[in-house]
Amino acid sequence: MKYIKLLLSLAVTAALTFALNSKFGQVPPLGKFLNPFDGFWQNAQNKDHVQGAPADVKLEGLKGKVQVIYDDRLVPHIFAENEEDLYFMQGYVTAQHRLWQMEFQTHAAAGRVSEIVGKAAVDFDRGNRRKGMMYGAERAIRQMDTLPLAKMMLTNYTKGVNAYINSLSIKDLPVEYKLLDYRPEEWQPVKTALLLKYMANTLASGDDAIENTNALKLLGRETFDLLFPDYHPEQAPIVPTDGKWKFEPLKVNTPNVQFSDKFYHVIPMPKTEPGVGSNNWAVAGSKTASGNPILCDDPHLTLSLPSIWYEMQLVAPGVNVYGVTLPGAPNIIIGFNNDVAWGVTNAQRDLVDLYAIQYKDGSRNEYFLDGKWEKTTKRIEEIKVRGDKTYYDTVVYTHWGPVAYDETFHQDKQHSDLAMRWIAHDPSLELLTFYYLNRAKNYQDYVRALTYYDCPAQNFAFAATNGDIAMHIQGKYPLKWREQGKFILDGTTSASAWQGYIPDEQNVHVLNPQRGYVSSANQHPSDTLYPYYVHANNFEYYRNRRINHLLDSMKNITPQMMMDMQNDNFNLKAAESLPYFLAQVDENSLNAQQKSAYQLLKKWDFYNHADVEAPSYYEAWWDKLFPLVWDELLGKEIPYNRPDAFTTIKLLKTKPQHPMFDNKSTPDVESAKEIIAKAFLQGVDSVNNWKKANDNKMPLWADYKSTSVQHLARLAPFSVNNVRNGGNHNIVNATSERHGPSWRMVVELDKKGVKGWGVYPGGQSGNPGSPYYADMMDTWRDGKHYELLFMQSPTQTAKNILFRQTFSN
């Protein structure tokens, strides 16, 4: 009997050991995860733990001595004796605080998330591989490898990342590796290129050709042009002109190519949400109290933890630069040095075209082009799937690019073969742009740096201590005939191809404009007098006009005024639409609750402040109105676009009897008035339902909007919910439910010493167990900025220096 008990005990022990060290579905191996020596307990830190880091560290691979000085927000100030060590240490320090984020983002770009989370991510991975993300990264790396400077940066940054990875024991692994049960792999230079493609995918992969082609067939040309115009004359372009461009434009031939007249039953891949945008501006000394230029930047991206940006200072012979970097890439991306400052917003340009391909037969070995059959190439994509068998996807490549959509991917009822021509597939040298911007001393250096910049297209604002301010809408822009790429193109003829690229010097730009400022907020770059065709699927119409209105009216500007302006909550969209909307509602027909909401809106000053109720009712009204207006384009089996908010409001006001406003499913003929009134009642009901679900609390805007900053892997315990702040889409403070200012920066370009202020939603550490994981969140929420410690020497003293480390071989 005692042997039976012993065997039973051993069996139970073995079973528990197996269970605790095995992963079941999304549950981590609990034995490893809970292990007090190596598990998640080891990731808990306090400030004493951080300050207890050794003062002197031996690090193989360094050529000289490097000093890293941390301030009280855990911002590293890196002082190196040479550039090789500077980039080595940038890679090492960034990995020290953001390794899991760096690797997860590059896994996503490469289409490798299924390796971590299983078959739920297979469609996502297929999509990124069919976009040619790795293909573009590989081409970029081959280009960079030919240039010693780019290769030096990548090589040393990579060595630094790997030096940190190789120092890790199991207990040191970031908690996400323990929770998801995998290990980091060796960093490769192509991962940095993938990170840049990841950003290009976020900012420059938007394309509506499928939806536009369907809408054109459904609506006809006249209605389509009314709903989807290329340009609204009411907008304020980034660079207003009188049409007197100081260059001879290149000729663009318009071929006799017909757009497709069929419906495409294709399910488009997910697109970046409209909330992704940005603001930047620079004011000349003639408008400031000090006489110094001031530059401001706040890129709007998905709010996530770990934070998108990593703040740091890089100092070596020839460079002293401060700002934020993308974890996984060398250099400062947005920032300033002792002479200049720069900031970016997305340039909103159509840089993706889709071409309908005709194969010779089912083998897909040949496709038709210019009267003959051309050979395809095929790339076998091996998608490893955790807990399941490997998925193999064959992606066909033509001279246009990868065939993104075919009979095996995102088809419905019938299939179409659509190849993608994307500017991000081309070799590019953006790393050199930021290398030279980090070291720029004047406008000429800034222009030189931008000649290396291709993708994603950005509006680069600039200011210098010598007084110059400028804006360049920089990118590699195809020469296009009117509407080229707006619809699916004929892939059987070279007449559909891009005819070259707009020369850099002919991109829209301005230096020291008479009005005393430059600004951009994702609007159209210029007026219709610009000689080249410009199209995008998501130009912005409100933030830019509000920014310009404020800057036009300001004098004796101070940095604090600019910080306040970054947090401006004025809702121009509401100001231009709400009075008209209210006039369409018969107040006498409303019940008590509806009248109360009506009066709130009538008295509202159009500011989306956090602790006000009226914005909740306006936004609920709009959320109900928009789909009611465009019900004819919703719920269809075939994908269509819907007009943007500005066009919608303009049509409601100027063409209230347009047939598009009639709901064909009802016997009555509706106009704008009936739809607006109906949406008001639905909006009030929506707010009332929210109140019932929230213990009848007041629908204050911050609570109703409920901004959340989610963990990259959607791990709820590592996310921050209900961040109570104001703003919303189309507002300068563009903080919505999931998007917002990812980095707010204000820089005064004083010759006696450049001063900077900044903040982002999160913290320096990527470790959820660190006090520096989200310690800046409240400051960001409250619209405040930190004064940035811009050090000039490693021996400099400051009350907010936390600790110092010296690294040597």
C-alpha cells in the first residue's frame, strides 16, 4: 500500500509540474510565471531599486567611456566619446527599458504575431506580409548597407541591443515574455528597417481605391464628385500661395485609361483610424515676447503602453540633441539641439495604388502587361502558429509590387487579383535624415537632411536660433495625372504607372512667411494652384483652421501660451454645425429630458472640457446622425466609403433636400431636417442609456468619452483606463477614446540657451512593475509639461539628476 501511495504522490507531483510549466490557450505556464526566483515577482521595482544600479559597468563592445546620467523621470542623457559608442549605448539603454515593445512591434510588422499568440493572428500576419512589409525592409537594408554612415549607425545600435539581450537571465526578462511564455531573439538591422515600415504602415498606407471604385459605379460621377471632392475651398492649406511657384513643373501625361466599371467584392485590410494625425507650428520672433522663435509639435497616434516614444539626450563630438526616439531605431526623431528644433505631422498623401492583374492561368506564373505575358515571382510566406500547424501563404509579386488581394485572401463571392504599388517598398534612407537633423545648425542643414527622407511623408516644421522658421511637406511623391490611384487601376498597361517623382525642391514648402508663423495639422498642403495632383483619403478641416485663427490673433507669445494652445479644447466642428442642427429641432415637441439636453447645447460655448455635459450630447448626436445620413452606403455587401465630417455638414447645410438624405426603406421622403431631428432623439437616448449603465452619474465629457491607454498586447492589468481629460477628434487637443497627442513638445530657440518642455502619456520604463511605467500620465492628462533637462556637460549638476552610470569595455 505504501508503494501505491508513493506512486500516486509522484504522479500528482509530475502532473502538477507539467501543468504549471505548460501553456494552455492564453494562460501562461503558471509555474514559471509565479516562480518567486524567476517569475513576474522579479519585475516589481521601486525607485530605490532603480537608483541602486551599479555606478560602473563593464560592457564588451565599447571603444571608449560612456556616461549615462538619469534624471528624475528616468530620462537617459548619454555622453559618448565617439559616434560608434553613442549608437551602441542608445541601443543598449533603449533595450534596457523597452525591449519587449521593440521586438513585439517588429514581429507585428513582419507578420509574426501568430508565433506568440496563436491562430487568432494569422489574418493579421497574412495582411502585413501581403503588404510587403518585410520586402520593403529588406530593400531598405540593402540600400543602407551601401552607405558607411547608415551602416555604422545600424551596426552599433544592433550591437548595443544584443549586448543587453545577452546579459539577461530568465528572471530579468520583461514580464510580457513571462506572461506570453517566449524569449527574445537576437536583434538584426532589418528589425530597425521593419520598425520604420511599421510607422509607414500607420501613417502612409491608407488607400480607398476599392471603396472609391465601388462608390463611383453606385453613385455615378456627379454624385461621387459631390460627396468626395479632392479639395474644399473653405480650408486653410499648409502653405497658402498666389500660384506664383518659382519652378517649372514637370509635365504629366494623362493617358487614355478607363477606370474599372465593375463592383469589387473585396474586404479591404484594416486601415488607420481617422484619429491618427498631428499638429505642429513654429512662430517667428516677431510674434513672441522674447523675440525668439518657438516651435511646437504634438503627433497624434494610438495611445498605448509602453509609450510609443522614448525620451533621451544624445551627446558625442559634433552632436548634442534632445527629444524622443522610436524604440528600435537610432537618432532622435522629434527634438532640438543647441541651434535648431523640428517636429512632424503626417502629410496625408495617397502613396498606395492598386492594380487589377490578369493572370494567364491558375498557376499565376504569368500576368498580362502591354500585350504580352510577363513572369511573376513568388514568395512563400511561412507563418508559424503557436499551438497549431504552420500556415503557408504564397504571395505573388509583379513589377507593380505584391498581389495583396487574390482568391485566397479577403474575397467575398467573386475574386479579384489586386497588386499593390506602395512607396514604402522602395529603398530609402530616412536614418540619414535624422542623423543630419540631429546635427543641423541652420536652415540649409535642415533642407539637406530632408533630401534623404522619402516615407512616410511628413510635414517638417523647423525653427532656428538665428530666427528662421520653415515648413517642408517632405516625401517621395509620385507624379500623377488627375485621379490616378483614387480608383483601382488597369494593371495590364504601363500607361497606369507612375511617371516619375516630384523633385524635392518642388515639394510644397515655405521659409519665413510674412504672417510670422508656419503650421500644419494634416490638411491639404497647398491650394489648387499647386501644379501637381494631390489626393488623400483623410485630409483634416478643423484643427488647422483653429490653430491659424489663434496664431493670427496672438502677440507677445510665451512658451506657456503655446503649451496652453496645445491643450485647446475648442470644438470648431460643433461651432460651425450645432446652431444649424438646433434650428432643425422643434423644441416644443420634446419631452423634459430632451428639452434639458436641448437647452444644455443651446447654452454651450463649444469647448469640450472634461467636466462639462454638453459635449457628451453633441458627440452622441453626431454619432447617431452620421450613419443616418449615409445609410445608403452602410450595411452593404460591397465596401464603400462614407464622406468625411466636413463634407457631410456642408451638404446638410447647403443641400438639405438632396436625395441622398432620403431613407429609401421608409415611405416618407426625408430631408436633412428630419434626419437631424431624428438623430437628436437617438443621441439623447444614447446618453440616457449611458447614465443608466453608470449609476445615473452625470454624463460629464471626460467620463462619457472615457479615454484609455491600452497595453500593446491588450493586457488589461497593464493598461490605464478612464483618463479624465477633454478634447476629441477635430480638436487641437485631439484626445479621443484611443488616440491623442503621443508627445507634446514646446521649444524656445534662444541663442543664450535653447529651452524645451515636453510630456507624453506613459513613462520611460516599459516594465509595468516600475514606478516609471506610467508616471507622466497625470501630467499629460492635466495638460502640463515638464521642463526638459538639456545638459551641456556630463559634469553638469542639477537638482533633478537621479543617478549616474559609467560604461567601459
